[in-house]
Amino acid sequence: MNNKPLIVQGDCTVLLETDHPLTEEARTALSGFADLWKSPDHLHTYRITPLSLWNAAASGLTANSIVGQLEAYARFGVPKKVCDEITSFVNRYGLIRMVQKGERLMLQCEDDDVLRRLESYSSLRPHFESFRETGALGIRLADRGHVKQELLKLGYPVEDIAGYVTGESIPIRLRTTSASGKPFRLRDYQERAVEAFYRGGSASGGNGVLVLPCGAGKTVIGIAAMAKLNCATLILTTNSTSVRQWKEELLDKTELSPEEVGEYGAVSKEVKPVTIATYHMLTHRKAKDAPFSHMKLFRERQWGLIVYDEVHMLPAPVFRATAEIQATRRLGLTATLVREDGREDDVFSLVGPKRMDVPWKQLEARGWIADVNCCEVRVPMNRQTLSAYRDGTSREQHRIAGENPEKQKAVARLLSIHAGEPTLIIGQYLDQLDLLSEAFHAPLITGETPHDQRETLYRRFRQGDLKLLIVSKVANFAIDLPDASVAVQVSGSFGSRQEEAQRLGRVLRPKAGANTAHFYTIVTKDSKEQEYALKRQLFLVEQGYRYRIADSLDSLASPDSLDSVVQEETV
């Protein structure tokens, strides 16, 4: 036996000892081809799945390199069964390639047995054309996306090298000095991310997902990809604030004129060489059974690139539309590929595989994002709340715990600890946020807040005139508040891992001086909310963050004393 941190099990699960000297090295290696599943104290469980292996293969890892990394950290070696499964699944990526020959779309495979197997699947037959040739089957041009979706479900990830339409040409040049007067150049990891997507302009590039933490400049990466391609681009994002931020960044970092960048929204529906719209706008319809009013935007111009910002939020109707436009280059940007609906496989099939995943802690070590201290503050229920909790249904219990009035005392303590620091209070329930807004005399932003008022409050916060801002779920995505150094989460959406990551992202932008920020989650002790908190924190634990536990308000005396008295716990 040797003293190494991993135990690789025959069912392709991997146990990671969390207090071993090599834990962080092993965690970094695992993140390239495995997903965190469970994270109790001292021993985290990862799963090696077909999709995690296919993403690894698409990013350039081989079966030998994956097995080699496991062997480097495995205490008892790697079972032969696991080695065989890794080899089998990794080798399936690229086994079937989608190519275009003239006007024909073909599935190529050197293994005739595999091709015969594909012909036998009833779910694929409607997509085949009558023509075929040695080592290839013909499929309908319009079914490119649907075939990739179905083949992935059957266990055959397709390497799509059928190429793309050029799209409408438009020069997009990056500035060396931004319009705001600051020097501008891509960071090294941003350049690598763009090239991981672009791949020298070859047919193997032009699709895929880039995963980087909030604050790492995903918008800049998207703009740099546009500058590589110099074509008409449709950018889809989460909300109107994000639309405005994309436009501001485009005009600041490129030589595009305001006349070339359009906003497609409720107020104006501009379709320009670069057009920015929201997912909500695309999925709007007048009635449940009515057609989507604005899905035609995908066909309004000859787009050469579609950028899916926060691609993990892609709604089902947009998936369906994306399946129809596989001849257009597609770039997904996100801080986490975790989807609560489990449709990561559709992102892989229709937007593309994960091309690059930049470790959060790696960027933190280089100062590109802030060093964040994460703390879970547990508060009790008073007698009245506890009685209502015990009598409630499961869903009611989650809300009762989320709106626990005792949380206000914890918020007050944290605000006194971080007095004068730019602070966000983020929550799920509007009644709770209204009470906090009144108690702490702080403005509240919700989905009902008019856009102009919302922008005014964000601007005041950025300028330092406003030190405390209370926000609902609207702040989960695409809010650029670089000076926020404290975030207090008072309630959330059940066990949503991506929401936890996005909310932490509100304080990740680099800070002047010590470059340190604080992220607090206030949960009700011994409730369902405490159980959900464990699930919410999974993704961030995988990134190397540790949540310290403050089990009483007495331990929240000051940031310094907090470091010494709270219990450190890997959730």
C-alpha cells in the first residue's frame, strides 16, 4: 500500500481523501475527466461518466493520459475494469465523424459493424438518405443536430467536422486602447480559450463551450472570438442588463460603431450585424400553444456565429432551434456546465463539447479573480417558526426555513463586521427581501424594478455612493459590480449548484489591495435548507473552495476572530 489520496473503485467512482498533502493536485487532475458527486467530511466521491470522458477527449485528453493521472494518485492502483471502460468510452469520441461532401452530409466510420448497428436503430432511420458509400452513411442536411443528439443517447458522440457557412462578413477589430482610455489586451488564458474554440479556423473548431469563473472575462473572450471570425454575430444572454453590458463592452473593446450593434428586446427590435437578445425574448409567445414570436431572429441575417452566454441557462425551445442551425458556428460561455435539468448532453451535442475549463483556484492564485472566504452561518428557529415548520409540507418547510426571521440577526451581525464594505444581500423570497430592505434602509432590486431605476442603483453601487444593495434572483447572472466584496445569501433555489456558483461570482472580480472577498450563506439549522446547502456547494467544493461553518452568532465577532473560531468543514 502507498500513501496516495485516491481510491479508484470498480464502478468508476473515485474517492478523494480531503486532508491529504496531494489533495489539490489530485482534485485538479480529476476535474478534467470526472464530476464531483458527494462531498462529506474527509472523503469526496467523484464519478467518471461517459459524458465526462467525451468532454475530456474533446479537450485533447487520451485514455492513456487519463489512466496515467489516476495511477499517479491511486492508493491501490486502477482496476482493470475501469481502465477498459475509460479506453472504450474515450475511443468512441471521433469513431463517428460527420462530414460534408458537396451537397451531401455523411456519417463516416471505419468500422463497418458500427455502421450496420447504426442502420438498425429505428430512431435513426428517418434521418438517413438513400445514398451511401464505403465507410459512410448519408443523412439529411436538415437533421444534422437531431442526428448528433440521438447518437449521443445511443452512446456514440459525433465529431462534427462538416464545416460551417461563412455568414455575412463584418470587420471586427480589437482595440489596443479601449474607448474608455484604458490599455487593452487579452490575458494569456483568454487567448488560449479563444484558440481552443477557433482551432486555427479548421472544421474541428467553431463549436464548443468555454468554462471560466465569473470575473474572468468571458464577455471579452466572446468578443475576441468574434474578432477571429469577422462575421455577423447573434449574442444570446440572460437579461436586459446583460444585453446592455455586452453592448458597452463591444463598443469599448472593438472598433464597431453604435450603428453596427443592435439590441433586440421589448422596446426596440434592432437586427444589425451584431445583435444581442435575451433567451426570454426568444421564448416569448402569446399563449401556451402559440408559436414563439421571435424565434425567427435565428434567420433574420446570415449569422456566422451565435454566442450563447450563460449556456447552462439555455431553455428547451432554444435547444430545438439550435438543432436546426448546426451549420452556424456556436460558442457557449459559462461559469459552470452544471444544469439542474440534467441536459448537459444536449449542450454537448448542439452547442459543442467543453473545449476549455479554467480552474477557479488557478486564476485566484494569479490574482485574476479575488480570494474568497466562504462561510455557512447556521441559525436556529424560534418556537413559532419551528411549530410552523413541523406542520408544513416538504415544499412549505423549505420556504419556512428560507424565510426564517432569525436570519435578520445574522445579517445585522455580518453588516456590522463588514461596515463600510460594498455588500450585496441576495435572496429568493421577495417578502423576506422587502423586510430586509426596510430593516437596513437599503434599496431592493427585483424583476419588477424598472430597467432605468435598476441601472441607476447599479451605477451608484459601482461608484461607491451606495454600499449596501439587496437583490433578488435577477442578480444571479451578468451583473457587473466589480467592487462588491461581501455577498450574503439569505435564501436560494433548493439545491441549485449553478446558482451557488453564480452568486459567489458576484464578488469574484479582482479587488484593490488584499484582493479578498467574503461569501456568506445563512441557513436554518437542522432543516431541509441545511441539507440543500450541502448540494448547492458541490460545484464550488470541486473547484477547491472550503466552506467554514459558523454554528452560532457568537462566533461572528469579526473577520479575524471568525478565522480562528469557526469550524472548517468540507461539505
